[in-house]
Amino acid sequence: MASISIQHLVKKYGDGFPAVNDVSIDIADGEFMILVGPSGCGKSTLLRMIVGLEDISSGDLKIGDRRVNDLAPRDRNLAMVFQNYALYPHLTVYENIAFPLRLAKKDNAEVDKLVKEAAATLELEEHLQRKPGNLSGGQRQRVAMGRAIVRQADAFLFDEPLSNLDAKLRGQMRTEISRLQKKLGITTVYVTHDQTEAMTLGDRVAVLKRGILQQLATPRELYDNPGNLFVAGFIGSPPMNFLPVEVDGTSAKLPFGSVELPADKAQKVAGRGLLIAGIRPEHFEDASLTDGSGGSTFQAKVDVVEWLGNETYAYIPFEAPPEVAKQLHQLEKDLDGEAMRTQLVITLDGASRIKEGETAEISVDASKMHFFDPATGENLT
Ligand code: ATP
């Protein structure tokens, strides 16, 4: 196993905008690193550069102590686990796992030992004589990983391994990959556009946009302290709400009314003119269910209510001034249109009796509010 050091990596195709633009990431030995971002952000290109399937335009790539920029893929000792598992349907599980060892001309006794060890680790012993067609998706994934294990690769690389599966199987496989990665303790780089996979699997997550690393942090840090509007909008479902705001003293003026901010937060943003406030849907509450009286409540007319049993989504439309609308429109494009920006989405307790068309008293946890610079998108708090 090994660490992977990515230093100032650049990939240029022709003379266009770099697909990967000066990205630096240090992946520790045994770490599960996620590369995430919307389509076209350069995550697959970065992974392919690590594996050696794509030339590096500039920068340094090290696996352990070796600089591998110019090494052929087969000499990098990395194992790519492909989306469709790339198993040979006519071979048994045993022979599928043994395949890289046969290629390396290992003798039968060693092949047997390594295959059986891998099968034990992956709980595939009972299935060694079966063909891939008779296995479940999870078992196939384990066979693909078995093939990587017997090679004693320094790291596993995954490129969107679950994207072709239905939601239920995807959930099961995600848990499986997580369990195995922990058990094996092998350095792993995993590309996905799915923020749930990013949040649940990664020790750390690298968020990319148009080839540029936006933030590299633990899932919790990304959620609690997103560095900019893009990361804030990308991580979280339903997504964070973005609203125009002006802060005067400790009072934050939102489209629906003013809320009182904690002094330390207010200090960072007071008097800076028009900003973008970020508030996660779950940081609102139906004030009639809480004792949330005081400065952090406002009244708003609820447009649509969706009751899901355990929780309720309420939608409240608002208008944004042109400076903010422009930035939010750009954000929506950057996020691949996944975000909803013309209305506030709030998650209320399932016990809430708020009705469509009603003016409701809503409270907000002002200590959890973020404030973004409308020009740069930077999180100011
Ligand atoms: P997706 O999730 O859609 O696969 P991605 O984030 O993995 O996207 P990449 O496939 O790495 O993105 O592509 C990054 C950028 O580089 C895109 O703008 C893409 O069009 C461009 N690109 C990728 N491969 C090539 C190529 N062989 N020649 C020219 N441009 C390319």
C-alpha cells in the first residue's frame, strides 16, 4: 500500500481550458479519497492521470516515494475497479481472481494460496467454482476487488462504479465497498458525481469545478463549513438555500424579514452591503412547534407543502435583486442545473401542520447561517 501525492497536476487537451487545472492533493496511506463534482469537472481525467491512462501535461505524481509521471500503467501497481467489473463470464470466480497472477506467470501453488486468501477476506470461498453470471451484483463487485487484492496493488481506483445500478442496489454496494475498504485498509481513490457516495464513503472529499479544486476536506467539514457557494450548493440535499441579505449591526435583513445574528458572526459581515446568505433547509423550523420566539423568526407565505411522514418540505418563493440573481443563475449552471434557486426550501418536523397558502411563523437557527461574497462566492463566515 502507499500514499499518493498529486502536486500541481495539469491536463490540457489542445489549447482549450485545462480539464485539470493545478490540482494538488495528498492522499495518505490507507485513506479513502473521493473526487467529486458535476459532469465535466475533470474528476475522471484526474483519475486517469493517476492510473496512467492519460498523459500529465505538467505537475508531479508520486506513489509512495516513486515519481510515476512517466511510468506505464502496468508499472504503477494500481488496481482500477471498473464500472461493469470487467469480469470474464466464461471463467469461474476462482479463475477471474487468479487472472492477474496467471498473466504474471505465478506457479499454481502460489496462485492457489493468494486466491484462497483473497476469497477468505472477501467471503467468496463458497462461490469460487461459480461463474459471474450466477452471482449477485455485490458478489461480482467483490470478485473484481479480489482481482485487485491478489495483485497486491498499492491502491484501488474506482471510476463511478455504481452509476449503472438501481437506487437500492447502489445503497447496498456502497455499504459493501465501505466495509471492505476499511477491512483491507487500502488506499482508495473513488470518482463520483453523487454527493451521497462522496459523503458516506470518503475519509476526505475533493470537490472539483471546471478542473479546479474547490475544497478538500472531511465530509463533515464540507457540510458545516463549505468554502464557497459552489461547495455549499453541491453538498446537501435538498440543497442549501441562497438568499439576498444585508447585515446591519447584528440584524440580517432577508427577503422575509430580519433575523438576529450571534455577535461573532455579525462582526464578520456587518456593513458589507448586499451579500448572499446560505441557510440549510433543516435549519428552519415551524415556530409554532418550538419556543423559538425572539429575533430569529419571520413570517412567510408557504406556496407548496410536501409531507413525507417523518418530515415536511415547505416551499416559499422569493425575489432576488439582479446582482444576486445573476450569481445564483451561474451557480445553477455550474451545478448542472441540480439546484433550485427561485424558492426557499425548508425541512420541517413531520408534526408540522403548516398548510399551503398559509402565512406561517418560521424560525431560523441564525448561528448556522453562512454569508457569501456575491462577487467571488467566497464564504465570509
Ligand atoms: P463526467 O462525470 O461527465 O465523466 P468528468 O468530471 O469526469 O465528467 P472529464 O471526463 O474528466 O470530466 O472531462 C473534463 C473535461 O475535459 C471536459 O470538459 C471534457 O470535455 C474534456 N475532455 C475529456 N477527455 C477529453 C479528450 N480526450 N479530448 C478533449 N477533451 C477532453
